[in-house]
Amino acid sequence: PVMSIVPGAATAPALIVVGILMMSAFSEIDWNNLEEAIPAFFASIFMGFTYSISYGIAAGFLFYIITKVVKGKVRVVHPVLWATTALFIFNFIILGLI
């Protein structure tokens, strides 16, 4: 109920500032290193197209694992990342069935 007091027009400037802060992190990505650039690119694209930060993070996790598997560095990926990515994939499957 308290959040409904704030009009939508008041949240837009805050979201713009958050977007600018998120975009400033792109300068720190090593775009010449494909193992780092591919997951970052897809995470940002999915965030923009799905309007969901969590879907963008899921895409970043998934493409990080795909990149490591293709490069033959499967052992570098931490088991927690495997489990989290599996849960994201399971979530997408469930959402697709509903």
C-alpha cells in the first residue's frame, strides 16, 4: 500500500539513474576475451528484451557455461554455478509449460 503512493512518473528518473550505473560497468568488461564478453553481452540483451534483470542474469549464467564447455574448460565452472543454471533452465521449462 505504501508503494502505491509513489506515482509512476516519480520512479522513471530513478530507473534511468540505475540504468546509467549498470551501463557504466560495461567499460570494465574485456570485450576481446570471448569467455567474458559473450555472457555479458547476452545478459545485457536479455535484460533489455525481457524487462527482467533475473532473466538477464539467467542468460548470463547459461552462456557462461556454454562458453566454458565449448572452450573445453568444464572443470573451471564451480558446481554452484552448474546447480544455479540447472535451476534457471528448470524454471524456464516450467514457465514454458504453464
